[in-house]
Amino acid sequence: MENQHIELTDSDYKSHLQTANGIILFYKKICPHCKAMKKVIEKVAAADPALTVMQIDSESNPAAMAELGVERVPTLLLAKEGQIIQQKSGLMNARQLTALVQSS
Amino acid sequence: MKPTYEFDIIILGGGIAGMTAAIYAARANLKTVIIEKEVCGGLVNSTFQVENFPSWISINGMELMEKVLEQVEHLGVTVEQVAEFVKMELKGDLKSVETEDGLYTGKVVILSTGRQPIPLEIDTDLEQIHYCSICDGTAYKDKRVLVVGGGNSGFDEALYLLSLGIRDLTLIEVADRYFASAAAQEMLASKDRVTLLKSTRIKTINGEGRLESVLLENVATGMTEKLDVDGIFVFTGQKPNTEILQGIIELDSDGYIPATPDLSTSLPGVYAAGDVVRKAYLQITTAMSDGTIAALSSEKFLRR
């Protein structure tokens, strides 16, 4: 089993979130902390093949950012059965992210 | 039990100094690993436009570092990013570095752990205090921003923030003069919506759950003034990332590594490169020079 990686956009994020389970990362292309967060997510996802990873380019998709109340990047949302249950901004390490995922 | 990996050279820190050292080491056929806590590129990653790197008139810092990383990986260097250090042993002929994912051994270690921004002196829980305008600036379009720090970073980042559509930008510097290049000072001073204040510091930060204002103090006169702001961006310099080296290697009183001209440190087989080294000028190009010297010194040490 491999992780699902989905790139969301303003036009399709709502339909994905209705039933979402997993991580949603808001990022920017030229943001070093976002790049680091993607690497951390890759590492955590490699150890948890059932984890679905979604991501949204915040610059190309401002509506999703505004609708979900995201002001900065990287911001990570945790979704469970279509509900956003956690929102964290800033860089986390793999241990912190694993703990966050497991606590949900 | 963690997996063990054997190398000739372990490079701690994947900024431009570490990556340059890796290029030289790999070209000398030395089996090399870079262990980086975040992603390779270091402080250059947070520079919007690099204009003092020979070969490019102007290039985004992260884009430039990705090109260097591509070269490093092309040469067969192992690159471990987002690797959390656990402990290290740098004495003796065989050195070791343990991360949360593995144990790395090598005959030589190059320390190129770089620097990190100095945090604002005032303690606050408010989230609207930032250290990366590329990461956090977009949220402040049409809003009011305070930039703290009158060096090159403060002025360059202020110019970047203005390009995002900041409504009003105030830049403060606690000293009685700015330290940025004349070109950057002229450029920022020529912009509308900008206020520059020397001899000024933040006395208090105010807001209930969200930043609302700051009280600025003129340190020469003692006069104070309230300024309504939505966000604060702090660029007051950097400190060396050498906390993990405390008690392991000789550091000076500011935490920098006092290295010799061949970039040897207080331990045989351990070299230093880049912004962690005590020196007069901390630039991309001087870090590259360090990386070169540290790698060549390492090669000489290994082939002795």
C-alpha cells in the first residue's frame, strides 16, 4: 500500500475535504520552511502508508486559503472524516508530526 | 537498532559552505554525506534575491541553492535532510554522528551548521511575529508592517514586503545609523508608504490574541510613540548554530568556532566552514571559500 498524494486547487478542494482523512499542507513554491515541511511529511508518510497527503499551493489558490482561515505557510491541517481537527503553522520535525497524527 | 552508514567525510549542515565542501570531497572520490536538520540551502534559502553571487545578475536564493544541491547529488553525495541530531562523538580516529534515523561514521567531520536568526528580545505569544518574509509576507497585503533591523536583511526584506502590496511599512534600527548597503538604503527611502526610524526600539508589544500595536521608544531621547501594526518582521542578525557543539569542540564567547587558516578546529580531523567560523565577513562567497578549504584540508588529512 502506498500513500495517496493529492494536489488540491481552489476548484476541487471542497469536494476532497468533504470526506478527507489525512494531512493537508498549505505551501508556497519559494518558501524554505515549506520545502522542509514537505520533506518531513514524506518521512512520516513513508512510515505510515495509509496516510493520505494533500497539498495546496497557497499563491495559486487564495480562495482555499481564505476559506480555511490559513494566513501563513507552511500551515498543516489534519482532517478526519471530512472535519478539520487540527491546524498548525510553522515547521515541525518528524517526531512532532508523527505525534500529532497519532493523537488524532 | 539504528542502521549504521560508513563514510570518509561527514558534513554537518547543508548550507552553501557544506554543499561546496561536498562537491570538492566528492570530486576527490571521498565517500561523503551531508546531514542537514532542515533542507539544504541554509540562510540563502530565505533570501528573495541574491545579487552578489558571481554568474547571476539576480536569482532567488532558494532557486540558487536547489541548483547547487542538484550538483551535489549529481556527484553522488548522500544527502540526509530533515535529520534530527541525537548525539555525536568527534574525538578519536573514527567519528560518529547519530540522528533519529541512523548512525553515521567517518574519519573526518566538517562542521558547517551555519547561523539562525536572533529572536526578538521581547517575549510574546502573539503569532504575528515573523522571521521569514517569503514564508509569511503574503498575509500582509494591504496591512501595516513593522520591520526590525537596519542591516542588509532588514532593508532587502522590507523591499520584498513592499512588493507584496504592504500598505504601510515602518523600519526601525536601534543604532544611530543603518548598516545596509547604500544602494538598499536609497532604494527603500525612495518608496512611498515607508517610514525609517533610527535609534528606535520596541518597548512593548500590545494585542489581545492578535497583534494590534507596538510602543516604540527613541533610545536617544526616551520619547515613546504608539504605532498600530498588523505584523512584525524581525531581521536583527543571526547567531551561530553551535549549541550541539557545546562541550565537544572549542567555541569562542559568542559561540563561533575559532578555526585556523586551513579551517582545522580544536579536534584532529574536524574542520569548520561557513558562518559558524569566527571571521570578518560572512558572505555566500566566503562560505564557499571555507567549504573549499575545509574539503581540501580534509582530503590532505585523510591521505596523510
